[in-house]
Amino acid sequence: MAFGPNHSYEALRSQAIDPAVIDEGLRAYMLRVYNYMGTGLAVSGLIAWLVANVPAIGGLFFHTVAGQYAGMTPLGMVAMFAPLAMLFGAMFIMRNPTASTAQAFYWAFVAINGIGLSVLLMVYTGESLVRTFFITAAAFGGLSLYGYTTKRSLSGFGSFLIMGLIGLLIAMVVNLFLGSAMLQFVISAVGVLVFAGLVAYYTQEIRKQYVANMGRDAETVTAVFGALSLYIAFLNLFQFLLMFLGNRE
């Protein structure tokens, strides 16, 4: 989810603004984005752990048999699809969000998303979850660094990735009915590639958003939604990698 006009960082440098000031502000801005993202992951992880390990909470969302995950309750189904509904709703409702509205939306999103993530804790072994998380973090760091430092515009590449994401969603819906192991393998492989590319693309877009909004009230809004973009890309990359690297309970 990338927001904001597509302005050139280099174009701003050509204006009468001290490049050192721009660079210092950009580093602080990116750190702010990563802090939002990292804290969001921590909040989602904490909530996922509570749902998976506290029976009184988990019982509201999931059925278990002999301590093993056995399906979702109606409330669990609502919680599972609520983040997607929130994203679609935000596209139409939050046309001109304030900083406080954007932050409230972000924290509500990561909290509710943690409920759905609790399934992973019940299905996969702790060792494979930790291993895949660190692999994802390393890949994310490299891809985000590339998006931040590259002079090449990734706008065209981003459009291609968005098209791939739409195709990926359609394939996932189709496979809900087919249940094909081969198609699931293809979906997982494509998912890793698509979200790996989106990490680099979103990072470059976030850098551009800073240039467009530096010193304005909108700067906080773009930082929050930039963090949301990276948060979503990170978790999807993690989940698709988990399909290859994860060991089930």
C-alpha cells in the first residue's frame, strides 16, 4: 500500500535546499517508519502469542482437539478477514486522514492482524517460526536497503508487481476450491517473489513521500502508512517463506 505523489528526490536536491538537511531529515523519517513497523510486528506477535497460549482467549477464536488447532469459530473467521476489510475500507473512507486517525487505524490493524497470525503458532513448530522469521528479516533488510539506495526508478517494476499481486490473490481463491498441492507450490513461490519486490518498491516510494511532504503535517500520515506497507509486505513474505521452510507440529 503506497501513498503519496511520485516526486523525485534528486529534483529536490537541485533546489536551494541544503542537501545535508535533506539527508538528515530523510534518515530520521525512515527510522520513524521502521520504528512504527517494528513496533507493529511486536504488537501483532504479542497478541498472536496470547491467543495461541491462553485458552480463555484462544477459545473465542479457534477450536482445538487434544491441544491441536482444529478450525476457527465464527468470531475467528471475522477476525481473520477483518484486516483485509479494513484495508479496503480505508481506501474509500480515509481520503484525507489526520495524523491521529492514521495512527489509530495502524494500531487497530496490527492488533487485529495478530489474532489471525496466532494460527501460525499453533500449526508450525517454534523453531521453524524463529528460523524463518530471521531469514525474512535478513531478506527484508537487504531488499529495503536496495530500494532506499538505488538510483533506478522502480515505479514501472511496482506496477508489474501490483498486477502480480492481483493474479496471486485470484489464484489463492481458486485454489480454495481446487485444493491443488502443485498450484499451492506455485502460489508460494510467486508470493515470495512478489512481496520481495514490493519491499524494495515500497521503500523507494516512502523515500519519495518524505520529499513531497517534508515539514508538513502530512509527513506523519505518510510515515504511518509507509510503515503499514512494509509491515504487510514483511508478514506476507514471512508467511510464504514459511510454506517452504516451516515444520508443522
